[in-house]
Amino acid sequence: MGNSGGRRTQAERDAMTVEIGYALASAAVAAALVFGAIAGPALVFELPAGAEDLLLMAGTCLAVLVFFVRVVSVLVRFGRGSQPSQPGRTKPDS
């Protein structure tokens, strides 16, 4: 994306800022959903202490992993720039 080696325009900087915000927000939502799905039963139901600890630890670890994978995947996709929706086609009407 952008100039070849030159300074980025304000529009490019704004687009990157929006994309970073989107990456962080969508990663937070995905991580919260994963944590809730895995650790939720431990928080809602009476479970043995070992099971509660295991679910909370697994939920936390997987939520952190999902967060970072989501942020990286969104930013890598943004860094590649826009691609045609259909391979081999460069114009929407072709």
C-alpha cells in the first residue's frame, strides 16, 4: 500500500489508524466470545475446583491466542492491499 518508499499521505495514515482500531476491537470481541464459551460454565455453575481452574486457564490462554491471531490476520490482510473479489478480474464489470 502507498508510495514506494516515500512518505504516507494523510489518507493512508488515517486508513491504517482505522484498520488498527478495527483489528483491536474485533480481536477483543472474538477473545471475549472464546473466553465466555470455554470459561463461562466455570463462572456460572458449581464445578469441582480442579475443573474450574482448568476451564478458567484454558479460556484465558485460548482467548489471548485468538486475540493475537485476529490482530495479526487483519493487519496482514490490510498490508497486502485490496484484491479483486474474483481472481483474474480487475474491474467490477468485467
